[in-house]
Amino acid sequence: MILRVLLFALAVAFVLAVSSTTFIRRWASGRQVLMDLPSARSSHTLPTARGGGVGIVLGFYSSISILWYCGLLETPMFAGLTVAGGTVALVGLVDDLKSLPIYIRFGAHMGAAIFAVYVIGGVSQALVASWWLQAPSFGLALAILTILAGINFFNFMDGIDGIAGSEAVYVGIAGAILNWSVDGDLGLTAAMLCLAAASVGFLVLNWPPASIFMGDVGSGFLGITLVLLGLAATSRSGIPAEVWPILGGVFLVDATVTLFRRMARGDRWLEPHRLHGYQHLARRWRSHLSVTLMIAGVNIFWLFPWAWLATSKPHFARVALSTALTPLVALAFFLGAGRRES
């Protein structure tokens, strides 16, 4: 029974994501709205529709509604994913249509993060204490900051064809495998797989060369949803918190190094740019596909084994985290993350 429900939910996520993304591409191209025009700060050369992330949102929400209706996903988790994720997605969609002031976007993201942390139960005191933090408020603040970082980092890293969608597929499937391996919450495992299925549906049209981009509606939504699923799995299934930054190590390191270098130089770091390490590499190789495939290889063959080790041997999690990410930091500097173009 459970397997049939899961397979049906996955099929719904995939089919609805493909069909919705296809419709949005045709609608945007026909009406010349939601079009991403090439500029000096972009990595594409042709006008391309954006807003395809709506397909991910619709596919994911439809599938987890099935999980919730069948009793596989708890109501608080369902509410956190739908209300908080929906808020971020809606603000992103409006921003894709007409650029919003930063204070409106930040306010919406902050409200969504606070609501999400509240409804999923916050962060366990044991986790807070393990990081030498005594007051529970520190754990809540850290969870909120992590959500805000996830939203923005996913937006920063959505700069070439296929990169953000494939990252969501990888983290969703890898997280589901790890959560299943520790006999974790079945609803969370199913929700992670549904997010991966919806992202695969979007990738059908976003795989290099992309015919549509996800836009802020998709990148922000994926950022908050993946972080929420990770926080819940840590709290409810006992997966070490270090596992999630290991899984998302490529995005975390490239975004962080680029951000800090631009801030240290005095750049207006909130402005769009193409100075991430992966963007430098895409120009050097003259290929989005090669870079996206390379990142997928790093994820599968380097980061996932370390995440598995951290899950199976929690006492080794921090060593695994530092060992997994240190070479990526060196690689980010080597590729020129945050360095100005010559």
C-alpha cells in the first residue's frame, strides 16, 4: 500500500512538473513576458523564458498532498512545506515578473523561515548542546539563518543550465537514501523523493541547452524546501546536522567563497554577477553541460560517500565535514570564485 502511494505521488510530481513547465515556456514565449534577456552579467546568449520553477512547486505540492492525505506526511511538516515554501515561491514569482525591493523579499523570507521553524518543532536541545550552545534560542536563530542562507545560496548558484535542478535531484535522492538507512521518518523520505521527481520533470526542459530557466520562484523554493527537509530529518530521524552541508558542499562552498571575496573587496554583493567559480569554469570550457556533469560527479563520487560515513558514524561527522569541504574550498579559489573578470 505504502509503495503504491509513493509511486503514484512520484508519477504525479514528475508529470505535473513537465506539463506545467512546458505550458509556462509556451505562454511566456508567446506573450513575451517572464523573458530573461542576455546581459553582461548573464551566462546565456539568447532570450529565454524563466519562471519554470512553478512546475517544480506544483509538482511537489501535488505529490506531498497525496502523502499527507494518505497519512504518510504529518500535518505540521505539510504545513511548514506548503505555507513557508509557498510564500517564498510566490514572492519569487512576483520578483520574476517585476523586480521587488530587497526589503520586501527579505521580510517575506524571514517570515517564512520563522513560521517554518515554529511548525516543524524547532531544533532539538541535544543538537544545540552538541555545538556548545546553551540557550535554545541560539538553535532557533541558527535554524532561521540556515533557511535564509539556503534560499539565497540556491538563487546565487542558479546561473547555468541544469545546475540548480540537478542539485535538487541529487540532494533529494541522497537525503532520502540516508534517511531511509537510519529508519528515519517515512514521510520525510517520501517528500525528498517527490522533490527530486518534480525537479527531474523540470530538468526535461532545463537540461543544457535549456529552453526555460527556473527563475527566483524555483531557486528560492528549492532552497527553503531542502533546508526544511534537512532540519526535520536531523530533528526527527537523528541524522547528524553535518550531513546536509556535506551533501550541498559544492553550492555552499562556491557561494560562500564568492560572497566573502566580493564583500571584502567592497563590491555591491547583492547585485547580479557571474563571478562564481562554476561560472568562470563554464566560460573557460565554453560549456554548461560539462560543468553541470562535473558537479554531479563531485556530488556522487566525493560528497555522498562522506555524507554516508557521517550518517553511519555520527561521532566522525565533523571530521567528515571538514575533510569533504576543504578540497572544495581550495578548488573554489583555484577556479576564481569571487574574482573579477579580466
